[in-house]
Amino acid sequence: MGGQVQKNILITGGAGFIGSHVVRRFVTKYRAYRIYNLDALTYAGNLENLKDVENQPNYSFIKGDITDVDMINALFDRHKFDGVIHLAAESHVDRSITDPLSFVKTNVLGTVNLLNASLEIAKNNQQFKYYHISTDEVYGTLGNTGLFSENSPYNPNSPYSASKASSDHFVRAYGETYGLPYVISNCSNNYGPNQFPEKLIPLFINNIIHNKPLPVYGDGNYTRDWLYVKDHAEAIDLVFHSGKLGETFNIGGGNEWKNIDLAKMLCRIMDVKLGRQEGQSEQLITFVKDRPGHDLRYAIDASKIENELGWRPSVTFQEGLDRTIDWYFENREWLEHVTSGDYKDYYKTQYQE
Ligand code: NAD
Ligand code: TYD
């Protein structure tokens, strides 16, 4: 885009699910930005997610861990970032139940390292902005009615959401205490291409393809508000560029589904796509032991970002699921790569029957 000011932007976690969509959007849309993608390439990070942009002249990948304070400080010193969009995180609730400490390290300590380095930069750059990507899970659980707003109290129930809540608090505290210019957004459950197949939708797509059981936790009457990942990336673009500093924005799809209904819908769509008999995949549904501390329902009131920034989800759930399932069909090699090694061991310990 002509006339744009040259900016160095750091995106953390860009090799992961949401981060890869954000990196692609920024690299291709803002040609005058230089995008640095910092990612430790954990089990959830995969550079195959960014094959189409890896040779772009305004893109650089840096392999590094946000808990490595010396590396972070040197990186900020070298590139004098104008903006940071922080997505790197341990992101899976079930893993946080078996290994909370790694969530504290990456999500809390890693965030504080980035905040300290950001403060140094902000001293000499009036334009600097730190953007923290978070989750609606920090608000805890809803009952059968109501929506999370930006004013909902924090009430995290899982080690994952506790670590994200803690990092959100540190961001606000750095704003209040040291004047760090920041924005935060809290988003509902994302789905779409490149999501690691441990989260509900890609796990079930993968298992349906392979005729494996679909483990529905508890009675399946848990509700999530699903948003297509590219709509989240668009919201992130808007908040980064136009969100008022010091504010939080809730992002959600207005698209609530009970897990069991979603599972059945996936089965129906995939029976058609796979040429299976109607009802065949549904037989794979298996009710398993519930997740401890399982939040009943998440749902977002997105009116602030809609009214202030004009954001709306662009994709219906039907369209989004259709595109997502087709992507997993067309990217069997990706699925095979990401499900080898560490993940297979994890999968065995979780759901071995
Ligand atoms: P993901 O697990 O797919 O990707 C996380 C990325 O962070 C991976 O590429 C991983 O390699 C990298 N990473 C992990 N630890 C790191 C470390 N110590 N140093 C550097 N990089 C590290 O996660 P996602 O689903 O894309 O989520 C991205 C962000 O969005 C997270 O902050 C998450 O809390 C938030 N979020 C996710 C959702 C969702 O539905 N997935 C919803 C709302 C908010
Ligand atoms: P998940 O994708 O892990 O996202 P989150 O826990 O962050 O909302 O889970 C979405 C919902 O699906 C949640 O209610 C837990 C449930 N679930 C299952 O029933 N079975 C599964 O195998 C998984 C991974 C999740």
C-alpha cells in the first residue's frame, strides 16, 4: 500500500494457528511493514502454515522462545519494533490440566518479558503499541443465559485461563503503572485451516476421516461461541490499527453451539463429503469422562468492536465449516506431519480406551 509509513512489527506465535493467519494478512496487506514472526516452534507451531509467504521480502522468521529474556531484549534492541502483536502461548486447556507450569512459563513469564522489552522501546517511540491477544475464557463460565462483555469480572477456572488472565492483568498493570500503550482483545473459540488437531473441531474432523472415536466430554451439553479464524485475523487488524489505547475489545461469532450438536453436524456434513451412508460417522461419537473444571458456556457480546470499529464476522458457520473440512481433506500431509511424534504420545495418554 503506497504512502504507508515503514514499520517494524513483531508478531509472536506466528507459526501457530491464529498467528499464521495474522502473519499472512499483515505481510500481504501491509507491504510497507516489515513483519518479524517470533516463534519457538513447539508442537503447535509449524512453518508449513506460512509456506506461501515465507519468501516475501517484508517477512522474516525468528526461531526463539519468549521465556528467553536475553534473546528478547537483544531482538527488541536490534529491530526497535514499532508494534508488537503477542499471540505466542500454550493454548490447550487439557494440556494445562496435566502441565500447568509450562503455561505459567510461556503465558505469564513470556508475556512479562515482552512487556519489559516493550517499555524500553516505548520510551523513545511515541507510536509504539503493544497488542495482547487473549481469550474469553478469562471470564470463567456463563450459565444458560447472558453474554461476556468487556466489563465481565475475571473468573478463570482452568490453568490455561488462569495463565491468560494473569497475563492480561500484567498488561493492564504495565499500562497503569508505567504508561505502556496497549490494547487487549478477548476472543471466543476459533476454528479454521491450520488448527492443531487436538482442539474440538479439527480433532473430530481428523477422527471422522480415520474412522476413529469422537470423544465427547461429559454429556456434551457444553456451549462454545465459534468464530472463523480469518474473521478473528480481520478483527486483530482493526484493533491493532484503530482500537483506542488502554482498552479491551471482546471478539465473538454470535454463533453458539452445544458440543454434541456440533459433533452431529460435523458427522452429517462429512458423511456427504466422504460418500458415507447417512448416520455412519455419528456412530463414532463416544461419551467420555468429563474434563475437570469444565466451563459450561462461553458467549460473547461483540457490540463494542462492532460499533466502534465496524467489525462483523463475514463467514457463516456453514461456510466456515465447509471451507475448514475441505482444507483438512486437501492437506492430509499437513495432518500427518503435525500428528507425528509428541502429539501421538499425548493422544495415547488422553484417550486410550
Ligand atoms: P497455537 O497453540 O495454535 O499456537 C501457539 C504458537 O505459539 C505456536 O506456534 C507455538 O510454537 C508458539 N509458542 C508457544 N510457546 C512459545 C514460546 N515460549 N515462545 C515462542 N513461541 C511459542 O495457539 P492459537 O490457537 O493460534 O492461539 C494464539 C493466541 O490466541 C493465544 O494467545 C491464545 O491464548 C489466543 N486465543 C486462542 C483462541 C482459540 O480458539 N484458539 C481463542 C482466543 C484466544
Ligand atoms: P477445545 O477445542 O479444547 O476448546 P476450549 O476448551 O478452549 O473451549 O474444546 C471445545 C469444547 O469441546 C469444550 O467444551 C471441550 C469439548 N471437547 C470435547 O468434548 N472433546 C474433545 O476431545 C475436546 C478436545 C474438547
